[in-house]
Amino acid sequence: MALYDQFAAIYQRGPYLRFSQGLAEAILPEYLEELGCKPRKMLDVACGEGSLAVAMAKMGIKVTGIDQSAQMIALAKDRAKSAKVKADFKVEDMRSLPFEGEFDLVTCFFDSLNYMLSVADLQDAFVGAYRALRPGGFYIFDMNTIYGLAVDWMRQETYIQNETEDFIEIHRQEFDYENSIASMYVTVFQKKGKMWERFGEIHQERGYPIADIQFLLTHLGFEIVGIYGSLSKRTSLQTTSSRVWFAVRKPN
């Protein structure tokens, strides 16, 4: 079972969608306009339940979304159908993308690249994005910084993330300083009739030095367009930034 398969239905009930909605409603369209990027075809990597992909499809962009979770892809297809927009959703691994020179824009948001726990896996994800782009295309993504994982994630080691009458979601977190890997243990109690069902997932994210990320990107041939602590305000990256945003371009 892929990560997020059990968590998919709960994902829609938590606060997670606000991130994608904020990106789709203003932040990403405004930044693309600033870049002069008017994508006809877009690939959303780790698209989850498809909120960003569907929002971009509503703008007339031909969108493909991929995710390793079949359950998330099923939710994405349902979202597109409900919104009455055309978008193509596929179960794929970001480390082995099957696309070649098809897209004007590739995105990967919500720290999905931090799930690449080795440099080799991260490089494979970057290679796939590079190959998927047409010359002149843009690759935009975010990652949690080492500071974000080691400090911000650890401010509360155990807490209730979400609670309603029929379910409770609890997070417990720890950080491996030697390997820069944060582990989040998610436990969900969901009411089914008169009984409560319990299930859990372990989410691990690795933080990478910014210089290492830059090296991998430029070594592949990407041109760095911008590195930000906040994409919405285009603020510069600080040592205390919890998240880093990259915009890079495949040369013509």
C-alpha cells in the first residue's frame, strides 16, 4: 500500500487543502505572470487529491497530475469530474516519470520532494522533471528546510491535528539530527457506526542543504530563476525560513 492510501479520505477533512487553494487562487498565477510563463500544458507532480491541478485546469491549461497513491488519484479524478473540467490523472512515481519534452510547466508542492530520503532519489525526481519539460519550460517547487524540520516541526512533538465528532487525528514527531530526517507518526481514530477504527501512517521527510539542492539542479542543466523564503511575497531565504521555494528553467 502506497503512502497516503489510507490517509487519502482524511486528508480532505484536515487543514491541508488550504495550502493548495492559496497557491491556485493567487500565488502561482501571479508568479507565472511575473515570469512571463503562459503554460499550455502543465504537470503537477505529487498532485494529491487534485485541488491545484483542477484549479489550473479551470484556467484553460491542459493539466496532467501524478501521484504514487492510487487513492489520491481516485479523489483527484472525482474532483475534476465534479468541477466539470478535463484533467489527466495517473499513478506514477516521481523518481521515474515517463514524460519527454511535453510540458511548459512542472510543479511539485507541499514539501513532496522532502519524501526523497536519499540524494539519488532526489536527483531522479529532478531528472524526471527536466526531461518532462520543453526547452524554456519552468519547474517550480517547495521543500521544507532543515531548520523547518528540526525546529518548527519539533515545537510540538505530540498534538491533535484535527478533531470532530467522528474522527481524531494525532501527530507525534521526532527528528534524526545525524541524517536530517523528520518522522511524523500519524494516528487516526475514525468512527464507523458504533465502533472506532484506528489506523496510522509514518511520514518521513529529509531536509537538504540549500547548496546541495542548487548543485543538483544546475548540474542537470537547470537555470536558477529564483530562491525564496516565501513565494507569495518573493522574500529572500533566511536561516530561519521553514520552507524554501525554487523556480528554475530548462534552457532553450
